[in-house]
Amino acid sequence: MKGRHGTTDPLLLIPGPVDVHPSVLATFAQPVVPHYGAEWTAVYNATVDLVKQLFMTRHDAFLIPGSGSAGLDAGIGSLLKEGDTVLIGINGYFGGRLKEIALTHGATVVEVTAEWGSPVAVEAVEQALREHPEAKAGLFVHCETSTGVLNPIERIGPLLRQRGVTFMVDAITSAGGESFRMDDWDIDIAVSASQKCVAAPPGLAMVAVGPQGWKGMENRARKPRGWYLNLLTWRQYRDAWADWHPFPVTEPTSNVLALKAAIELALKDGLPDRISLHRRASGLFREGLAALGIELVAEGTYAAHTVTAAVSPSGAESSRLIEYLLASRNIRIADGMGKTANKWFRVGHMGGSATDPRIIEALLEGIGAFCRRR
Ligand SMILES: *Cc1c(COP(=O)(O)O)cnc(C)c1O
């Protein structure tokens, strides 16, 4: 197949980074502009407003230079100090990353686990809350990108809120791609990244904070360590330098402009329409895999629409399938992560190529041809 935008570059069907629209790339390629002054402040604030639409929040949002994990580290480090108890949902690789980050901040981690491929059970969260009344925060991944499972965030939020436990969600492959309602679901801190659902270049973490999130940071006995990834620093500068430089550091202006263009493009027909795009793409792909007799990892209502994980056909190492699709179809898909490496494969349904039905058909045809060769 022809590659991206008429080049020979492989079509990118991995769960991030994803294909960036040519109009967004054109924005990215403009001469660099400075990161302060009234004009830039208006651009930055308009981008923050767009980010708030993605998270469906009326509260605060920040664009932190860095990948999604910078946003996770900022949220967790601002909230937790040594000895604080935190509940963490772990049913895949990225739940494990939340734990890894929380441990570096000295928190005591209570794991709420489920098998890779299953969602975290609401009952297990309830039980952990009963057993750990000292819990200060709960950290959960919405779309677990390693398995394509959606966790029941909308049901977990009210449980934590009832007990005054701060709720932080990794929405990196859900905000802007799935229904994600920060305020309605009692989420206090939400994190996403530019290179996933909204299909901008990598480089910016998007972090939203509600009133209970701020309260959780203000109520700590010792202020957060560190300055850059401390959300209180970001709030302080947003307010103190509001009229010319509403953030503490040099914003990567080209990345912000590209993110703004990408979100405007994503939301041009409204968020519900954008979400349907992922639903159609994942539905088409899942049906095609099922028709080939390939086992899907996530089932039914908890299957994500932004990423699909499946078991590699007829016991083949998934690296074989990945190499075959790249060599014969010029399509790049992703391997399983962690313990599922070389056993599962993953396909992202974010960005232009990955949601194009013709490209999904071509991918399915390639996977079918791989199956028949064996
Ligand atoms: C991609 C991803 C991350 C990591 O994001 P980086 O931008 O690589 O730091 C974290 N969580 C989830 C669910 C992801 O999909």
C-alpha cells in the first residue's frame, strides 16, 4: 500500500503516536513564535479551553511540556507524599505504571487487581475502600491501552467521592476518543497526551484539575517536592502571570499550535461525532477479526474503541505478523506489552489512517493472508 500522505512511510496503526493530519503538520512547521505576550496568552488559553471540552470539565486545565507520563507524575507527586495510602487499579501495563510512579513518591500502594483483559471490579474497589479507610487517593486507568479494556470509571468516581478520596484518572487513550465525563463522574484529576486520541504530535501532557483535586494538594502536611511537575506551581503562575505568561516555563509553542489545530479538527462536528468515529472503526475491526477466528482480548461493553488487543493467530509469534504486515502491506501495528509481548498484537483506532474503513479493510485482508500462509 501507499504510505502516509503519499509518502512511503508506513501507515501508523499503533496506539500512539498516531497519524497527524497534513493541516496539523502544516501548523507545526510554521516559524517558531515566542511563548509570552497578550497574543500568545490568548492562543494558550483558547487551547486550554479546547482541552477542557475533551475532558468535559468546567474546572482547570494545563498543558505541561512532556509526554503523558509527565502529567501522571505531576498529578501523583502533587497529591501524595511519603506514607500516604493510595488505591491503584491494576489490570494491565499502565495500571502498573501508576504504581511505579506512586512508589517513587513514597506512597503505600493498595492494589485493586484484575486479570489482563478484564476490567477492575467495582466490588473490589468497594472492598478496598472498606479495608483502607485511611486511603487518600485512588488512581485508575480509563482505557488500559495494553489490553483494550475500559475500566468502569463512571461507577468508581462516586464511591471515592462519598469517602472523600481524591480520584485521579489516566485518560490518555480515552479523553477525546471515548465518552469521558470528568465532572459528571466525580473525577478530581485527569491526564491525557497530545499523541493519542486527538492525533497531534507527541510532546504535551494535558492535565485537568477540579476543586477536590486542589483540596487534596492543599491539605497535605508537607508541600510537594519538586517544582516543575508540581501542579501548585502551574496554578500559581497561571494566576500571577495571567495577562502575559500563564504558565511557569517556556511552552513549546509549535506543539501548542499543533495541538490546538488537532483538537479543532477533532471537534469540528462535535465530540459525540468524534467518538462515533472510533466506535465505527473498532467495530469494523473487531468484526473482521472475529470472522477470521481470531480471539479478542476484551469483550462486550468493556471493550475500548480506541485500541483493540487480540491474540496472535494460530499461536504465531506476534512479531511475525507485525513484520509481515509491514513488509507486505506497509502497515505498522503494535506488539503486546509486558507479559503479552510476542503473544498478543494491538491496533490503535486513533487518528486519520487508523479510522479509515478502507485502511482497516486492507489491514484485515493482510491479517487474513497471514493466517492462510500458516
Ligand atoms: C500511551 C499511554 C501512556 C504513556 O504515555 P507517554 O506519553 O508515553 O508517557 C500512559 N497511559 C496510557 C493508558 C497510555 O495509553
